[in-house]
Amino acid sequence: MLRSGAFADRVIVHEAQAVKMPDELPAEQACLLACGFSTGAGAALWTTPVQEGSSVAVIGCGGVGLATVQGARLAGAARIVAVDVVPEKLELARALGATDAVDGSTGESVAQVKELTDGGVDYAFSAITAVGGLVDAIRMCAYAGIATLVGVPPGGKTLDVDVERDLFGPKVSIAVTHGGDTIPQEDFPFLAQAALEGRLDLQRFVTSTIALEDVPTALEALHRPTGVRTVALL
């Protein structure tokens, strides 16, 4: 974490960059908490804290989006709508706590989310890099909802929204998360304990484990639309 990741069997870091994990949590699960998982879960737990009984939409069900689903579930959301273009991702989102799934490839995801939630959600999270995800998140919100940008868009992109129709009229707020806004020394142990208690399912995030020498091959497979996380073990 904190920009010190490396494919090496030893790394020297400052003590402030290390967080003690419970021995009971398998290493391949504990390592997920830094960055990827904490970014998604933290968006729903700390950046824009999801209220118990509320409704949530998550756009993009890769590793970060699935973690957002888990964070919303841990927070007690009553309705969690997952949106993605890959059927396998939507199935996994359901297994991890989503109550509904919407096929984003139809171009009707905003209308479908609003129909499922009787007018829109309280919280919408864009966990993709395309800036259009945030536009959709804004438009999925009910009155006074919050749209949170989780995925980092490329530079030079602008937000194409009708300010009166999309923001002022429905009183939608926009939030941005930086890594889930976590405090590692406090929040990583909290997430680890939640996993040990069965309130988070980190096991499903580990698609496979590999040896360190297999990392180059695994990197080539990163853009395939299957699996969640591949973990290199010593």
C-alpha cells in the first residue's frame, strides 16, 4: 500500500506503511484489503456512508465495484442494484450481496434502475473509468441522492450533464473517493475482522493463486472479462 507495491519476496517500508493483520485471515485474502478492496468498500462505508435500509446502485462489477457491493451490504443497505455489461460479473455481484442486476449493455440502465427502485437510489457509485459512469450514477439517484466517483477517469475528460435537470432539480450531490478514504491502521483491521466474522466475503474475490514467477503471464490476462483477483504467493 501507499505506492510501495512490488513483485518481490521482500520489501522494506516505513513502519507507518505496515498494518498488522490477524493471523487467522489467509494471506491471499488479507492482501486484498490494501487499495482495491478498501477503495470500493470504503466508498460505501466512509466516503459517502450508506445508511441502513437505503438503496444503492453500483456501476461496474470488477474487483472495486464488487467491493463496493460488499461495503454497501456491510452498511445495511436494503437494495443493492449491480450494473455491468458482463453476465458473469452480475452473477458474482448477486452472490456477494447485490439484490438486483441490470445489464448495462442495453443502454437503458438508468431507466431500469429507476424502475427497480421506484424512482431512483439513495446512493449511486461509479466504479468504472469511463466518465459516463458518473453521469449515469447522477441520473440514477432519487431526490437528494449522492453520486460517488470511485473509478479514476483518464485526464482531459469532462462531465456532460444538464445542471438544472440532473443536479439542481433533483438536488443530487457528487462525491469523490480517494482510495475509499480509509485510515489503514484503523480500517484495515476492521475489514479483516468483518471477513473473519463472515460479514465480508473475501474468499470469492480470490479467483486463483499463482507463484511469483507466473506474474508475467498473469499480467497478460488482466483485461479478460473473467475472474476478480489473482494473488501471487511465495
